[in-house]
Amino acid sequence: MSQVSSPLPHKIIGVAAIENDRGQILIDRRRASGLMGGLWEFPGGKVEAGETVPECIQREILEELAIEIEVGEHLITIDYTYSEFSLTLIVHICRHQSGIPQPIESEEIRWVSVEQLDRFAFPEANQYIIAALRDRQRELGIGRLGRGGG
């Protein structure tokens, strides 16, 4: 006799790949006590009812990091299932506008180059974001020597 399992909880998450003027990306480390504790991530959070993804990203970044950002182009959408829940990560490239990032909701934050992302432990779903950032860098002609022409 087969059991009908209830659907997994599903969350839609707005994610920011925040760039600074030097082409570095902002990452933060999750608190050790929580889900996927101690892993690094791209900041963001759950899209609330009646909120667009860009509105969610701006709100979350202000709440979690105390900085103003400009939400730019869509980078990638990832559907990912963990054993307890499923996620849709909607990732946008964002530009740091003002403020100094503060680790309000995380252990620590760092500005890193796309090449340096391999040095940090991320949740599995984030590997797709890293790959998309690498592809984008190649398309824009940005190499290890800094930003390309344009």
C-alpha cells in the first residue's frame, strides 16, 4: 500500500549577487546555529505576499546588511529540492549603492572576486549561482586581471 506524502514546503527566495566598484561579490556566512549553519551564501530572503522579487531583494539586503543596492538584471533561476523543503532561487545582479555592509543576520561578510568563490563552502544550490557568475564574467570579458573594457 503506497503512502501519499504531503508536498514539501516551497519557498521563493530573492537572491542578490551584489557587485562593488572593483567587481567583487558580497557573500555572507550563515550563523552556525541555524539551517546549513556556517556555510557561505549570497544574501537574500523569502519573497513576501504582494512583493516583487526586486522589492524583496532590496528589503532583505537593507534588513540583513544595512546597505542600499540597485537591483539589476536577472542572472539565473534555480529550482532545488532538499529533503525537508524545496526552493526557487531567483538571482539578480545588484550594484552596491551606499552604506557599509554589516553582518546583522550573519556571522560575517566578505567582498570576494568570482575566482575566490571556490575557497568558500556554499550550500549545493549556490553552486549554480557561482557557475552563472563565471559564465557572465566570461561573456563580459572580465578576466583575472580585473574588469574588461567597456
